[in-house]
Amino acid sequence: MNVIITGASKGLGKAIAEKFVGTANNLFLCARNEEQLNATKQELLQQNANCNIKTMATDISKKQNAIDFGNFCLQYGTPDILINNTGSFLPGNIHSEKDGTFETMLETNLYSAYYLTRTVLSKMMEAKSGHIFNMCSVASVAAYKNGGSYSISKFALLGLAKNLREELKQYNIKVTAVIPGAVYTDSWSKTGIEPDRIMEADDVAKMIYAASLLSPQACVEEILLRPQLGDL
């Protein structure tokens, strides 16, 4: 099984990789920070030394980088699972956020998934199998204070998932939108929030892995998770 995970050096991406490293024959990981990415690779190999882990340190918010990473993965075969996890959050209001925030959020949270998916899709369509996961957000389904362009980009990412699902039905390719609320990752740890107030990265990873194991005729269209006590 060939599994692609973007933004895989830490947080949600790393937690997802930890779930798949035991079953994937080939794991393809990318992130911007090469040092963190290499450290993650070594940790994963300690879990399963037989997994073939390929990494590329690159910023796939840039169109050509996303295409290059897709072609890098295709050298080793057709992807079975693609997890579009790359993303970032810049707070602000549409009327007052810093100029360039809109472009940055679209490039990071939407374009990365769009161009990588387009690059690998032809082979998946030829194989008439596969599963694509888009890491959306509760900001994909409701407006939040200080959400601004981040929320716009995540609404669009959910739209990408829905359109892909409709297009790819005839090719037996599943598409799942993952819609998590607050998850305890590096960005939240710096706010002083209590870890037991919000979800763990492993919670989301478990749900993605479980959805990937269903029979070919079953597709989880959306995975919506929130902290037990609700959104912040």
C-alpha cells in the first residue's frame, strides 16, 4: 500500500503517519522543515523498520513544488491513499487582516491539495481505486470570529472534497473530508490551553485510519469531530 501524507513532520500529519506506518509498504511524507521531517522518519522507522519511507522537504503551497512532490511519489507506484494535511492558520478579519493573508491561506490550505491531487489522480483513475482525505476544519462549515481568510480557504477545501467525490465515483475512488475542531498541537500548546480541554492529534488519526479500512463499497464522506465540551 502506497500512502502519501503532506505536512507530516509534526502535529496531525505525524500522528496520521504513525497510524499508517505499520501497514503501508511505502510511506511518502513532505514538510517544509527538513530537520523535523528527518527526525519524524527516524521515529517512524523505529516503529516499523520494514516500511519504505520516502521524504521530500518542500513547500507545497507553491504550485510547482506540489507537482514535483506528486511526481516524486509516482516514481514508486500508484498511490492508494492521499492525505492532504498541509495547512496553516493566520488569524484576522477580512476587512482588516494584513495584506497577503488571503493569498497565503489559499496557497497553503487549498492550492497545495488541489495541485498535488491533480498530479497523482490520473494514475489512481487508471487503477480505479484509492482514497483521498482532505484535512478541512470546523471553520469549513461555520464562520468563526477572527477566522477571515483561513475560514474562506477551509470552506473551499471542503468544496474541493465534495466536487472530487462526485467526479471520482465512477472510478471507485473515495473522498473523505476530515472536519476537526480544536486539536492539541504546537499552535495550541503555546496558548496556555489545558490539554484535556481539546482533542488529541491521535483522535483524528484514528478516525482517518478507521475510514481507510472499510470495504470498497463504503465511503465515509465526512468525519466531524469536536472537543467534548464544544468548540473554543
